[in-house]
Amino acid sequence: MTPRKLLLIAGAAMILTTNAVLLAGVAYNRSGTPESRMVLSEREFVWPRGDDSESENSGLSLPLAWRVSMDETQASTPKEDGLGINPAWLNEQRLAELGFKRGGATGDRPLGVDHLLMSERGVLLVLELAGSTWQQALQRAEQRVARQASLREANPDSEELAAEEKKARREWAREAHEKSRLFAVDAGADLASLRTRYPDKSRYLILPAILHVYGVAGRQGLTRQIQLRANQLHVPHALRGLLPSPPAAKPSFTATVTVGRKLEPWIEAVTRR
Amino acid sequence: MHPPHRNAAQQRADDIQVFLTELARLEAQGIVRLSDAQRQAVTTHHDGVLAGLTADFDIDCSTSARQLSLGMRVVSFLAALALGAFVFFLYYQFWGLFGETSQVVILAGVALGSLGLVAWIQGVDPSGYFTKLAALVAFTCFVLNVILLGEIFNVTPTNHAILPWAALAFLLAYTCDLRLMLAVGICCVIAYVSARVGEHSGVYWLSLGKRPESYFPVAALLFTVPRIIPHQRFAGFDALYRVFGLLCVLLPMLVLGHWGSSSYLLLPPSRIEGLYQLGGFAVSALAIWLGARRGWAGMVNTGIVFFIIFLFTKFFDWWGDLPKWLFFLAMALSAIAVLVFLKGLRARSLRA
């Protein structure tokens, strides 16, 4: 066989086989009963800014806007790169259950110089929509408003306190009407056991993620960073006409996000409000 | 005997030019003189050989042609990069206008069509410049095919996607005799093997730079390939495998020599850094020695470059606080010492 014939035959076979395998995976993911299906509002998506690079891209992909509750006083804001940092529920014990071992620490020795044997792992992340974690964030915002209001009542002439109260009210309004209600609440390695704990498939999404854990030499504590493996959801061409192109303002809409058998999500429907 | 590849054909043409130049010199000095019949026979023979080689391989028969060819090689590489970028951005500009079925058909169709274009151009371009261009575009189209399908259907990224890319790059390299595509294929293999090694050790595959030792296994693989697969018909392929293999050892060592905490070894970072700095010197010196012994210029040059880099970074660690003039004097004297050593090595190889 001449090199040209080999190139054509083997090359075409490679290209066709690769496409076939990829599309077969997609078909399998979208076949049968979906793993979960959830209706999200525009709050749970990051709307693209429409800068130069995005203006040259005629497709539209919407990153999921999800948050973590970092401790009892704060929740993170959503980012386009889908990174969640230091969730309160991801403590040392949970890390150990997820397979993160620490090298060099023995007995009761406090956290010190870290040399982790496993610094990154693939995990399954549980995302909760408008659940108790969001309610807690809302309550914290309400409490801040009440606290600032009482401080202002005690010092009615203070402009600083007046500004703080205004800021607290603004934050409460954003938490109630604008910020994402989607929170990462748990992670695990086994889908079946996670679904047993979180059976409501319209309230809990389970998606593949990467958990990065690293420490800084000489400092106590570890940084725990979670990243969804496929954070951007492509808007299908048939639904594209329902949404404006960035940099137009974010519209009000709901989107049905379905997660298939391979835990790969897709946008099934979009409704403008 | 018909040369197996273009490099061999070019070498034959260069040998003829050198012969004619030396013959003219000898005749001018009266050492030898060909008769008219002999001169005619030699000229007729050489003209025939050169015409055949030019027709088959598009070789350079003069100094000016050779200089232009070098320029054409650089330009064709830049043109290939620009065309690849053009295809990439063209896709992104217009893909959203089509439905998913059309997108799938267009992506696969363009990948197949570009492959056909490579095959056709190869048949009409003996020089290989345009074939290289078309091959890189075909590879780009296939990479985009897979990436965009993944984006359209929200497929979870996986390092297994690198395998078909590597396979196509190697196919293009060996069927079209293109070292550029071989380099691309080797880079894909490096990425895949180190990603798999990293994954087994607790590193997400897209973070494969976080554990430099993940590259050592693929270095061993790359050194082994030219030993078990003969490449007589492919000029420069052996050297590429060896150079990339050496880079997969020396670059991680350079990184680990200054960033010991990224090592798999359960030792204090400072000790790891010391070990890898010593190791870096040893491996680059070994590469120079082995390359000089076997006539592998790529190994020698790569080893020299990294030896100098290790040396200069060490100087900076030791003497970075010295006055600048003194620091650079030390660097210059060291470079001269290395030059003297290499001169001695060269003289020894000439005597041998």
C-alpha cells in the first residue's frame, strides 16, 4: 500500500471512529432515565460579559453559578470558572473519607508543613437548589440588616452607620432576588450512596468535580478548592433564539438542566419570563 | 542507488558540488587534469543525477537556492500556524449559526476533507513545504472536531481524547515524512502518558505540570523507540525522539531543582532540590558524553544548553548577592571554561 493510500484509509478510519465513539457516548448519556433534572433560573447561571473573545464566538455557553458556604458567617460569590473555595462541610475528617492522606503528620501534631500524598481527586459534588444552605445565607443577611438597623437607631446621626445599614439592605435584596440559590453541600466518591442521602432529583444535582487540596509550608490549615469538570453548559441551537447575545443584559429565564447516565449535563429547555 | 529521503538526496547534491569545487582547485594547482572525454562523461553523469534528484525531491542545487529554502521552511511553519489559527477562529465565529446535526457533519467533514487535501498536495509537492502546511491544518481540524463536539454536548473532558490526536499526528509524520508532525505526535504522547501517571498519583490530568516526575516514564519510552524501531527511511526522526526524551528528563529536573515541594519523594523540599540539581548536572553531562560518542548532535546540544542553565542558576543561588560586575565576570569565565572543555572534546573526536 502506498503511503498516500495508507494516509487516506487509516486517517479516515481514525476520524470516523473517534466521532462515532464520542457520539455514542453522548447518545448513551442521554438515553434511558436521566440521573436528575432540575429547573434553574437565570440566577443560577453566569451571564457572559460579551468581551472581545466572546464576541467572536457565535455559540453560547452558560457556566453554572454555584456557591459554597465557607463558614458560619459567609458564603462565596459565584465565579465563571466554577471554583468553590473552603466549604465549611469539607473538614479534615471529610477529606480523609475522600481519600486525602497527609504525609509527615503523626499523632496529635497540629497542622504544619504539608506534603500531601494525594492533592487532587475526582469526586462527585452535590449541588442543592434553594435548600437549607441558601435559607441560612438569607437568614444571615436578614440578621445583618437587623443588626445594622439597631446600631443606626442607637446612633441616628452617624453617616457611616447609615451607609452600613443601606449596604446590608442591598445585600439582603441581592441574596433574596439575585444571587444564585445553588450551593455545593457535599461530595463523595460513590453515586449510589450520595443519592441515598440526597434522593430528591429535582432539588439535588450530582456532578463530577475535582477537589484540589494544598497547604502552604509553615502555615496551619489547608486550602480546599472544588472545580466542576464540565462547568459550561452549551445552549442548543434550537433554544438559542430565546436568549439574547452578550453583551446584552441578562434576561429573566428558566432552564431545565438534565443530567444523564454519564453525569454529563445538558440544557433541555429554556423559558423566557 | 536512489536516496531513501530528501535529506539523503540533498547530501548527494552537496557532495557533487564539493567534488566539482575541489576538482577545479586541484586542476588550478596542476595536480590533476581530466581529459575532455573524462570531463564530458563526469558532467553528463552529474547533470543526469542532479536532474533526477531535483525532479524527485526538489533539492537545492546552489547556495542561493539553499538559503531561499531555509527561508521557505521558516515561512511555511509560520503559514501553517497562521492557517491553523484561522481554522480555529473561523469555526468559533460561525459554529453557533448551525444546528447540532449540521455541526457534527461539518466538523467531521472538514477533518476528512483536510486529510484528503494533504494526500493530494503530497502527490504534487515534492519539496514538502505545502504538505507540511496542509498536514498541520488537517491536524488542527481534527483537534477542533473533538474539542467542539465535546463543547456542544457538554462531554466531560478526558485525557483519552489525546490518543486519536497523537495517532493522526504520527500517521501524518510517517506517511508524509514530516518532522513537524512527529514533534506534534510526540508532544501528544508526552501529555497523555504524564497525565495518566499523574492521575494514578492523585493529580487531575489537566494539572499535569504539578508533578514534574510524571514525565520520567514517557522519557524512558521516547528513548526506547529509536532503539527498537529503525528509521533509516526517515531523516531526523531518531534524533527527535531522543531530544524530546532528554527534554522530558532535564526540564522536570530543572523545575524540581528549584521547587522540591512538587516532588513525589517524601523528603524535605531542600534535600529534593539538592538531589535534582546534582542529578541535572549529571544527566546533562552524560547526554553530552553519549551524544559525542554516538554522533548524536541533538543530544550533545541539548545537554550543553541544560548544563549551562543548571550552572548559571546555581551561580545565581551562590553569588546572586555579589556586585553585578563580579557576578557576570564569574558567569563569563565559567562559559569560557566550558568552551575550552568542549574544544578539547572536539579535538579528541577529530583525532579519533
